[in-house]
Amino acid sequence: MEPNNRKIYWILALLSLAGYSWVGYHVLMHDHATVTVCMFKNITGVPCPSCGITRSVLSLLQGDLYHAVMINPLGILAALLLIIVPLWMLTDAITSRVTLVRNFRRAEHMIRTQKIIYIPLLLLMAINWGWNIIKDI
């Protein structure tokens, strides 16, 4: 495996571990709203587009899809990534392939080069950010 690919897998593994640790902390400590690490919100008082993702994932863990979506729809994406990425990395490790990195790079290239993809994604992020501001997460 190329050193660059190995580096990406390590970063994804560390991010997955951090995500599981953060959610685990909140589950074990029953701390659903008192800890805010969002630097943007701490400085400006305005929630960022990702504010509420942890609470959204915690709602999903409790089986409450409605509240998960209402808190922050990106929580569903985060939960899916926390499941899919480690499994995909494990599959690549077992099969000695680099399909995750290859597909990541392909998706990144498509998003960067095709307006039909990145403009709707930007609009969805802006809508989500507006949603967070209106709800005042």
C-alpha cells in the first residue's frame, strides 16, 4: 500500500475512534447538552452546520429517528459513516485492497469538478445551517 493511502486509513481510523469515544462518553456520562466543543458557537454564539450531531446520533441510538432528524439531519450521515467506514477499512485490510481510498478520491474529484453535485451540496449545508440557527441549538 502506498504511504499516502496508509496515511488516509490511519486518519480515518483515528476519526472513527474519536467519534465512537465522543458518543461513548455522552452515553456513559448521560451528558447530552452540557459539553459544547464547537469553537464557532463558543466564539460567535451562533451554531455551526454540524452543531447537534452528537445529540442526533444519541437520539438514533435510542431509536428516535424523528428527534434525530429534527436535531440535525447530519447526525444520520455521521452515524452511517461511523458504521460503514470502519467496516470498509476492515474489509480492505482483509482483502489487501484500497477500495475505500479509491472511492473517496473519486467522490472528492466529482464534488470538486461537477457543479451539478457541489452546488446542491452547498445549498443543503446552507439550509442545514439556517435550520440550526432558527432552532438555536
